[in-house]
Amino acid sequence: MPTLPPHALKAVTHLIARRMGSEEGEAAQVADHLVRANLAGHDSHGVGMLPTYVRLLHAGLLVPNQTAETVLDAGALLVIDARRGYGQRMAADAVKRAIARAKEQGACVLAFRNSSHIGRIGTYAELAASQGCAFTAFVNVADHHDVQATWGAAEPRLGTNPFCAAVPGTDGPAVMLDMASTTIAAGKARVAYNKGVPVTDGCMIDADGNPTNDPTGFIRDHTGALRAFGTHKGSGLAVMCEIMASAVAGGQGAFHEAKGGVLNSMLATVIDLSKLGDPGKIAADIQAVKSHVKSARPGPGFDEVLTPGEPEKRYAAKRTEQGIEVDDTTWRDIRAAAETLGITAAEFDQAAGANRG
């Protein structure tokens, strides 16, 4: 299992994105986003997505260097269609526009639709928080086979449908909740399958609707499903994410014909907190909430009480120092995907060894 420093993984990702046709700026954004996901501990949304991106490119379901269509620009409302563009750039550009509009209007509602995989939603929450804005997003995942079984169902009907919310702090988000509405993300099932390990209890059902810990059928055969977290409550959130991102924001939904791609749509709100009151007072109250929550006595098996976003920060600090492990199967798949783009083994190894040590 190779362990690489972040800059070496960025070099590999940048090389692949460039050979996929992305211009320099887009390739750099893709590389930064994916490696930041690995740093945050979300390997499901990191460099392991590269084989999927290469597959989508070959199938004509991902368009590098795409130009987004502004469907509506009306004060605090923005509607942007990414037209299957590279999600990491398209979503970041759209959120930057929403932040600028929030600075003018106080708030902006962004309906962002039909982007190829936009990756870790927390990245865009971090972007908004860095500009003093609160951020919320309802996101759906469409254009491929359903993967989530809602409460009471024995088969899937939705994607993993993430929800994200964040408020600003002094060095990024003070608190950030970024989660799939499934118990685990689909990519985490992929990572478990690649490592040859089971998923945790309660995450998945098999083709007959029975609980299973084996991700093989789900990943290899597209049978079974991921479960919604929190029984009926997580399931309800998943349904609302689907409605907000497809019916309201106008993106492709799980109920549309799928072409085998990965499309994300998102209904996001961006609020400039300086327009709501004294930023210092708001920041102090946010910190007071965190301190009050963390003052609780840890339960059995826990050393301390954490707030949303803290595990990611700790993962990032650890992996920045110690490097990022990539399981052997994922690394082999990335190399194979690179070969389909004409990248030689020598080019790949040179990138993987970039400035190592």
C-alpha cells in the first residue's frame, strides 16, 4: 500500500487531468480538490475517483473545459447549468459567483445543475466560510443506477444525496457538517471492496433486502443498496435533497433515464453574516455553542466530545505530516486509467515521485 505526500498525489492527479484534456487551471483545481478530500479523511471522494472520471471522459459523459450556462441571473437568485463540465471547477466557479452576489445582496440562492461529479461538498462550504459566509446545500446524485434504499424499501431508488452546512470561523469553517444521507458514502463501500474488508453493521442490504457487511455485490454487480442513516429521518433528508436538487434546482433526477454517468445538482444558500449583525458577536456565539457542546462529559469509549468538522481537521494535520495511504487496488486502477490516456509508466512514476521526501 503506497503512502505518498500530498504534493506527489497532486502531481499524479494533475498529470491525469491534463491528459484528459483539462487546461492548466482546471487540472490544478481538480488535483487540489481530490487531494484535499484525501487529507480530510474522505478517501471516497479523493484520488480514487480518477478511474471513474477517465471512464466518464471516454463515454462522453464528462466535458473538460466546459462553459457553464447562466440560466437565470436575477438579484439574489442564480441558476447555473454546468452541462456535464468538470465538477470541481464548475461548482467552485458557481459558488464563487454566489458568494459575490451574497456580498452585494446579503444572501444568494444558487440552483446549480447537471455537473459531472463535484466531489466533496465541504470544499465549497470551506470556500464560502473563508469569505465570512454561512453555507447550506442540498445535493443529489443522478445519471447512474440507484444506490440508496429509503426507509422501508428492499431496493434502491436514490443516490447518496449529500447535505452540507457550515459557518465561518477564524481559520476556515468554525463548524462544518458534510455528510451523505446514506450511512456511508458509496465511495467508502468502494474503498472497503478494494481493501477486501467488510463495511460496518447497518450500512448495506443485499439483493434480497437483507442486511449485509459484504460490499462485493454492491460494487461489482450493482446489486443491493446502501441504507439511509438514522432510519426514517435520514431517509426523509435524502428525499428532500433529491427534490431540492432536481425538482427545485432543475437538475437531472433519479427518476430520469440514466446514461451511466455521475451528475450532481445542488440547491445552495450563501449568506453574508456581516449583513445579519456584528460579525464578532456572531463568531463569539458560534464559539459559545461549540464550547457548550464540548463541555459535556465524554461517554463510554470516547476521549472527548467533538463538533462537526473537527475530525477532518485532525485527519488533515496527520496526513499532511505522515502522507496519504492509497490501497493497492485503487493505486492499480489509477495506473490502468492513466494508461488509457497514453500516460507511460515512466511518466506516471515520475509524477508519483515528484519532490518526495
